[in-house]
Amino acid sequence: MTSVLLPAADGGTRAYTPRAEPRPAHGGPAFTSRTVFSAAHVVADPYADVSPEGPAAVDWDATLTFRRHLWSHGLGVAEAMDTAQRGMGLDWAGAAELIRRSAAEARAAGGRIACGVGTDQLTGPADLLTVRAAYEEQLELVEASGARPILMASRALAAAATSPDDYLHTYGHLLRQAAGPVVLHWLGPMFDPALTGYWGSADLDTATETFLQVIAAHPDKVDGIKVSLLDAEREIALRRRLPRGVRCYTGDDFHYPELIAGDDHGFSHALLGIFDPLGPLAADAVRVLDTGDTKGFRELLDPTVELSRHLFQTPTRYYKTGVVLLAWLAGHQSHFTMVGGLQSARSLPHLARAYELADGLGLFPDPALAAARMRSLLTVHGVPQ
């Protein structure tokens, strides 16, 4: 295959020869040892005449087709999360429509779905009662859709709360009100700086104690916790303290193979943004783990960590740009356009390296198509091919 000229560190170019064949995806039965969700991105409508500050214009057909792709490999879909640019281009009106459409599609496809519940309909300062009411509105919509709710960390709550008790009271009220078990989401400030000091303290040990108090008071209403702190040791310590029956869903896009594989004391399930581009490979790895072959699982998934760490490098919240790039290169959508214009959030060398790493893993069903699309992107940005 003809090489692709990628930007080099010295300001010139270097030749990269794409692989000739993709990694085969094997498929198979439903997972038995782990519950696995992929947070999924949204596909923008490239023909919409919108501004970065305006409401998101979503290509609903392409967005739902991508969710069917994930379900076809056995993965659950975590909908309307930060991977879907929630709060970074997708407002509550867009998220609500996404939840309704994806939940209906999940019922039709027989796919597992959980949806984010937040407070992003609030556009200015709010008191605790207003924050609680916003959560309630979104919780009602998600439950009515038939999806499992994920109580997301709230920027508005972080701004309004003055003590750990404010979190205990707010979450306690919501859990008592929930019709069934929910997933609690702890998103670290590396993903969203507005969440600094969540659970009432910037000290993570103190914040952890408050988080555990919420769970201990309502274990029957907590299906699990989704931890996105990029700190494997902290996640392991936290999951060992969970009440029986409460799952830990790793959201650690740096250490997911070892956290999912687990140790003698337990393991993490998964709810990961990196499983958006890794879907078929991740599914194959989990099926290997289902057979008890931890070594084989690690052999499949460990090589993907370099790509994940690259996509999620600081500033971490812009990882969505690399995720959407790879979806375009893989043929899941016809363009590299994002809601809010976020396709410009990463540098050309960053995108080129993401392509190279993903191609090396065999993630592109049609490597020639991926190479052609990457050449077109590079040419537009002044890298001659």
C-alpha cells in the first residue's frame, strides 16, 4: 500500500506504510464475566449552518447506526455522557433527543443502554433546590425511556454545594426517588475542571469517604459506580470497600486492562470512552476473559493502551476529537466534523499519531479507505502527499 506522509517532529514529513489488512473481529456470545459499556460519540450534521455557540446539529441516522455497531459486538451503550460532548457542544435539548432516540433503538435492537442524568439545562448560578429539580427532570426522562440512569457529576452542584452534607442530601434525595438502581458517576477534574472539589473536598481521600457514605446509605439503589479519576490504585481501594452487589465500572482510560482483569480481591466492570474506537477488539478480549484466560485477555487489550493514553492526554477533555477522527477513518461516518467545531481541538501531529497507532492495531475495517481519508486531511492542512 502507498505510504502516508505524516508530519515529523523536525517540521518535515515522514513516510508511514499502512497495514494491508485489518485485524479480524471474531464476534461470539454475550459476555458472561463482565458488564461492559462503551460511551458513544455523536455524529454531527456537516451540512447544518450552525455556529459553535448554537444548538448542536446531529446526524441522527449516522449516530444511531454507530450505536447498532456497538450493540452488534455485544457492548452496551452509555448514552449522553461526556463522550457524546455533553456540556461541550451538546446541550440538554440535544441530549434529551439523543436519549429518547437511542433508548428506542436499543429496544428494537435488544441492546443494553444506560443514559446520563445531569443538570445541564441550568445555564447560570443555581441553588441546591434548583439543582435537585434539574436532576429530577432528567431522571424522569431517562426512566421513562426504559434506560438505566447514570447520575452524572454536576457542574451546577459543584458550584452550589458548600459542604459534603450538600452532596449527601442531594444524592440521598435522588436515590430515594429513583424507581430502580442507578449508576453513580465520579468524573475527575482532568475531564472537566468545573468538577474540582466534587463530593465536598479537593482532597480525594476526604471526597472518597463522602462518596462511600452516599452508597452505604442506599445500596439497594446503586447498581454500580463509574470512576473516572485515572488513578488505578485509588479505584482498586474504592472497589474493595463497596457493599456486596454494587459494581465498580472502570472509567480509567489509562489502566483499564489490569482493572478489568482484576486481582484476587475482585475486578472492575467497564464503562469507557476508549471502547468507542476499540469496540470489536475490546469485545473479543472480554470473550477471551470469559473463558478464564486472563493472559490472553491482556495480550489483546494491553497493546491498545498506548493509543488510549495518546487520545486522553492533557487536556484530557478533548479526547473526543481523536475518537471522532477514528470513527471517520474507520468508515462509521462520512466526515470529520464535530458539534461545536471541536474537530479543531487537537493538533495535526496529534491526529496523525492517533491514525498511526490505530492502524497499527488493525482497527480500521478498510485500511486503504482510512489511509485515503488521512491523506485528504493532511493535504487540507498543508502536508503534501
